[in-house]
Amino acid sequence: MPPSGLAIIIGAGPNTGTGIARILSHPSHGNLAVALLARTPANLSSVRSNLLSTSPGSTIETFATSTSASELRDCFRAIKIHPSFSNLKLQVAIFSVKHSSKKPFLDETYEEFSESLETYVGGAFAFSQEALRRFFDDHGEQTLEEGAEKKGTLIFTGTLGALRCSAEFAAYGAGRASVRQLAQSLAREMSAKGVHVVHTIANGGIEDKDGEAQRRGKKMSADAVGKTYLWLSQQGPELWTHELDMRPAAEKF
């Protein structure tokens, strides 16, 4: 069965990104062609090999990129002309970049703090712009009020650091909170235009496993995150989730 649309995921790691891509791409679940973006080609190759064996019949292509605006612009152009994605419209775009920074505040330099924000918050900004341009290119400019259908879903994978953070996590907390606010602003601007914007808060560990830790509610499974993201992408304009806490059953909160 040919793919029904396209998903673009940046942050194609061995756990969360792999589970999301597996569910979105699997013919019996999302049946979307998936463009996987990450910084390291070797990691992308490993993730793609995993997915081709665990999501047989899926369409998975990889693109190495940083979160810089220029590289993301080039990456989206390459996705647009890739033969595996010919005639497919973008349905889901996911920013799921791993970002962590811990350092005593007086030891952290202005340059380190700024670089952290540029990499993560700047990357979310650049990725969002490219994804939104593709949504409108593929689905048109009409609003829901004018009779248009939903154009797609833009999801940001956040963490508890977007709400509160611990000592020595100044750059991390500033970055996570900033992307949460970016998601809120985009949701308020883009919802009426037919783009569903979601910010999730992953509170707890995520593994690409279905083992004892998952059955006892100690860790989330990456596939469960993928199924949640697929559900979010399938919501119609009559009800859109904007912010969603995700945690395993035994996680304290």
C-alpha cells in the first residue's frame, strides 16, 4: 500500500525518534513516508536499518543536518525533490531534538548559554518555519473558516524542564521554556489556518523496548509515544489537544 502522506521528524535517535517513526511509517498504523533528520549520518543509518526491519513495507529516508537555519532550509529542499516522496503532502512535522545542559551558573559563559539557545530554540524556530511553509505549499492558504480542511500537525517534544528546572540547568530550562512558548504562539496564530500545533511534556524515561520496565510503569515505550503522536495527528478541528503530559504510571509528579 503506497504511503498516504509525509512525516518529517528531526531528532531521529535510537529511542523516542525511532518509536515515533516506526508507528507513523508502519502500513498498519500511520502509513506515512518518513523523512528522518539528525546530525550524525551513522546514527541515522542505524535507526533506518532498525525501522526497515521492524516496520516492513515502510518508506524511510534519512537526511543529515544540524539545527541551523541554512542547513534546515537545504534539508527541506532535498526532501521536496526526493523521489521517494514524490506527490506526497506533508501531514506531520515533529521537533524532537535532545537538548541537555548542566553547569554551575557562575561557571557558564555567555557564549555557552547563547549557543545552547541558538541550537535548540533557534532550531525549533527554523524547523517550524520550514514545516509551516511546506504545509501551506502542499495544502493551500485557505483557512478553516473558508472551508479548508486540516493542513497538518506540528509537534514539539518537550520535557518537564519547560515548566520547572533544577539548579545548574539555566540554559536547559531557558531553552525548553522558550520552545513551549513558541508552540503556544504558533498554536494561537496557526490553528484557524488549519495547522494543529502541539507541545508534549515527556516526564520520565523513554526506551525502545516493551519489557518489564514498561509493564510495571517505570519507563515509557517509544512505540507508545509514537501511537500518541499518531492520535494527535488524526484529531479533527472539532477538538485539538495543545499540551499533553506523558509519563509512565509509576513516575512521581
